[in-house]
Amino acid sequence: MKNKEFINKIITGESLEVLSKIEDNSIDLILTDPPYFLDKLDNNWTHKKVSDKRNRQVIKSLPAGMKFDRQQGVKFYEWYSKISKEAFRVLKAGGFFFSFSSPRLYHRMASAMDDTGFEIRDCFLWVYTQNQMKAMSLNHFIDKMDISKEKKEILKNRLSGWKTPQIKSNFEPIAMAQKPTDGTFLNNFIKNEVGLLNTNIRVGDNMYPSNILSVEGVNEIMDKHFLISKPNNEKGNFNIHMTVKPLELCKYLISLSVYSKDAVVLDPFVGSGTVALASKELGKNYIGIDINPEYVKIAEKRLNTSQYSADEEIDGLYITTRKKLSSLQAKLI
């Protein structure tokens, strides 16, 4: 097997450096949640750094990620172009690259992937109802103005309800990029076993796969069409990572796009290990990379304490499909 030294391991290291050691055309799927390059959330962010209020700027209570700087997007694009170039190299022809993003930097991320050679096939939306409101009242700034108390109160009344331009965000976009296929979709799949989507994988009330996904109840109609199984306290008390993604969401994306029993799923920003854990529970191989040793320990603990439970229905479907593919290959040879 290719990449033997990395298979089913979480590697501590800088992503670009580790990616450079992975063989060409050897990865079936890349699924990741990269740093967004928002305030303090760059490619070296840590829980300690982000949670320390002394690091917060302008407004001391301002949560990480709320500071606006136009250079965030510029720097993110430049950095993610390098990541995408390596991702393009290691993926098999036709392989998919799923990448989470913040809504206001999605265009930078998708452009970086597109400009590297990936085909942007679609955009998934992970919808949820619970999130922190980020818009700020201007009262704090009004209080600092060199005007009378009476004028301050008048100004506050005039601007009551008017806040900084941040809407409460209730979705995360997930870019669905694909490395160009080697020939037709069919020929590429026969050769590389990647590049198609398994529409037997359903969501909600046995619905056809959709690019809107939810892992919490929204309402009856949304749940019927887009709901994925709700997570069961999967994070664990020891997991301090701030942006843990739902296990079932990652399992869904892997099941939708990965066919081979020997497939390798790569997460170059594995964090607390959700993608690696999802791969393991689906009986797939994984490679995880993270620069933060603390997160690597958390990921390894989650993997070591989980119960392996490959999905029997998917396994049976694989065997049936494999037989059909082998028969087709025999006819083509």
C-alpha cells in the first residue's frame, strides 16, 4: 500500500511539509476544515491563544473571528492556493476535495481551489440554528466620544438596534471540488474507483442526496428532506477544540463519495480527529495531519476509545457493486 508510514495515523507537523511527502495520485478523498485566517484563526491557531482574552483586540470582549481585516482573505487565498496545489497532486484523478469555510471567506477558498486546477462541482450548506450573534452595538464607542452625556443618549436612541454589519450566521459552506477525471466518468471510475457519487446514501426521510445538510432539528419540512442523524455527545469532555464538526456529517460526505474498501481519506487539518474517526467507523483508511500536538493527542484518544463499527449496509452494497465492476472490467479487457 502507498504511504505506508502515514496510513491510519495522525501526523504532527505543518500540513504543507507533510503533504509534500505523500505520493502522487494516492488519495481517494480529501475532507477538511482548514483555518479560516480570521483574527487569530490562522494556520497556527491554538485553543490557548484564541481563548486568552488578553489577545483580543479593540474591544476586549470581542470573540476571535470577529475582527475584520481585508488582508485576511488575501492571505488566506495565497496560503490555500499552496494547500490546494498539494491536494491536487496527491488526489487520484476524479477524486473529491471537500473543504469547510466561513461564509465570508468562501469565495477566496473556492477561488484558490479553482485556480489550482480543481473543478468546483457544487457547494454544500451545513445549516444549524444555534450560533453566537456577532454584530455589535455602537454604544461602547459613543460612550468614548467627546460630547455631552445628553448628546450621547440622543445618539444612542437614534441608533437603537443599528449594529455593525454582521448577520447571525446559521450555515457553513463546504466546497465540493473535483480533480479532473482521466477520460470519461465511467472509465475514470473503473481505473481509479473515484469520481462518482453514491446516491444510495440518503438523508432525511429517505431523500435523494442534497447540497443542504442539517444535523439538528429545524422544522418538519427541513428535517424530512435534509436531516442527518443527530450526534450523540461525540465530542467528549477532554476535547477542547473550538470547531469540532459533527461525526455524522463527515460520515455522510465520506459515504457519498468514497467507494473502494482500501480507500484513503486525508484530512490535512485534522484537529480533534472527526474525519479520521468517521473514516475508521466506515472501515476506510485515513491520514490526519495537524500542527498542534495537543489536538493530535485528542484525536488519537478519540480514535483509541471509539468502537469500530463499519456499516453493514454499505459493506454489502460495496460487495454487490464490486462484482458488477469486475464483470465490466473483464468485458473491457
